[in-house]
Amino acid sequence: MNNQTEINKFLKSETIKNNSDILFIYDARMSNPNGDPDDENKPRMDYNRNINLVSDVRL
């Protein structure tokens, strides 16, 4: 086999083994589930679009 064939075979097998999906759903009313500790625990907002910014990771 040539190197390109071996590389392609490796990439295909490893990609499938390490592939994952995440579904992040939440609902919050009258609460502050994503407060910004650096800004007096105010909600993280995009004030231009008037939406709350939420991430699935701790920043």
C-alpha cells in the first residue's frame, strides 16, 4: 500500500470512533442560569440582538 491509502484508512477509522454529538437544551424563567461573575452576575447578553448568550462550557 502507498502512504496515502494508509493515511486515508487511518483517518476514516479514527474519525468514526471519536465522533460525538451534543444536544444542549435548557429552559429558564425568572432566573439567571448563566450569570457573568465578572459583571455583577448579570446575564450574558448580546444587547444588539437582545438575546441571552449561553454556552455548554464553563468560560
